[in-house]
Amino acid sequence: MRKGVLELCVLSIIAEQEAYPSDIIKRLKESELIVVEGTLYPLLTRLKNAGLLKYRLKESSKGPARKYYTLTEQGEEFMHGLLDTWNQLVNAVNQTTQNVITNE
């Protein structure tokens, strides 16, 4: 389940604007979803190979060109499907735990 949530969060960050991997990691850490480069880079590669992401190379004055990721059309559709699934899960958990929360 965590893998799917991480995919959703990464795709959502990239959907907002073109993103460089260290920017994605920073956003995830700010949200207390601690992720290391060793987790993110394979995920980005898998999403790119699945046709959900694309990247463009941008020259850097501090070394090699950097990859900036954006969603493909298929990536946007996939992300919205994940959002729908996430919302269904949140609703189901809220319904299941509602009595416990109101009885406290």
C-alpha cells in the first residue's frame, strides 16, 4: 500500500510543476514522508518506463545536465485513478473508525 501512496504523492508533486528529483525529495520530507534517493530514483525510472513520466534535460552550471520530470497524458490519467482509489480508501477507513472516534 505504501508503494501506491508514494507513487500518488510523487505524481501529484510532478503534476503541480516540472520537478527535479531533489525537489521531489524535499517536498516529501516537508510532508513527513521521508524518502531517500535510493527509493525515489528507481520509482522515477519505473514510472518513466511505464509511460507515465517524461523528462527533459536542463543544463547545469554545477555538473551534468539535470532531468526535470513532467507527467505524460497517460500519467495524468493514472494519477487521477490513484486519487480516486485513495479517496475510496480514506472514506472506507473513516466509516470503519467513525464509532471509535465519536465514542472517545
